Amino acid sequence: MSPELTAKRLELLKAVYPKVSRVAILWNAAPGKDAKWGSALVGAQALALGLQSVEVRRPEDLDRAFAAMTKEHANALFTLTDSFTMRNQQRIVDLAASHRIPAIYEVKEFADAGGLMSYGPHIPGMSRRAATYVDKILKGAKPADLPVEQPTKFELVINLKTAKALGLTIPQTLLLRADQVIE
């Protein structure tokens, strides 16, 4: 996945919440996160945002993580997605709501669960493409001979109910760009 997506998510967060000055990046220590952190630093610098790295490993770390965000004056959240954050998505969304922290996520399931917004690849489209690869392999193609594909369709999901609860007004231009608006 292109690391530029991380910077794009920060840009979208700033468009929704122009007063943002410090973004907490909630993540589980896992391979591949360093590239996203690096792109977040570049994106944050371009937007004059401070970043706070908040690492979690176990569900019981989440309360401590949100307390650290409050202590360090993070006024927005970006959650990196992996199996841990997916298993704990409702708890993360609920903690963001109770701490009144606007958040952006990488997958739409977080917005469906009550998160403010998400921007990421269209998972059903990726699954369909994966099925074509499986079909080719089952018909004898060598996996090493198949080209690597990047997602081509991305979706922006905005939860207006959550925006209202946070006292945020989503710009009309962003609502028009959204693939899904949850009311």
C-alpha cells in the first residue's frame, strides 16, 4: 500500500477539523508500520501538525493510550489498522467518542462502528481481484509470474452522526467527495 495514503488521511482529518494541531497515531507494533510512520511525519510536517506515537499491544493498553493522548494534548486520532485494532475497533471508537477526539481510520468498518471517518482501499474490490489471482493459479499460473497489483479504488466514508456529536461541520466539498455518508 502506498505510504502517501497516510499523508492523505491526515489531510482529510485537517479538512474536517481545521483546528487540529496534534494527531495521535494509535498503532500496534507490527512489521510495515515504520513506513506509515515515516509518511505520517512527512504529511504532518506539510500540514504543520504535531504527531504523537501511541503504541498498544493488548486490549488493556487502550485506556492508558487514550489517557496519554489527553495528557499530551492530542486533539485528533489516526488509527493504523491490523488484526489487533480490528478486533478492538468498537472499543477504540468508543474511547475516541468518550474523549471527544475526532478520528480517521484506514477501513470503513470503523466508520460503520461509529468512528468519524475512514479513507482506504475498497476491500470488496480487492477481494474480487484476489479471486482472479486464485483462479489463475489454480489453472497453472506461477504466482511469481503474476504482476503485483495495488488497489485502484479507494473509499471515503463520513459518519455525520459522529461529526454532530463532536460539534464538527463537515465541509460540503468533502461530503460531495464521500463514497458513503452515514447519517
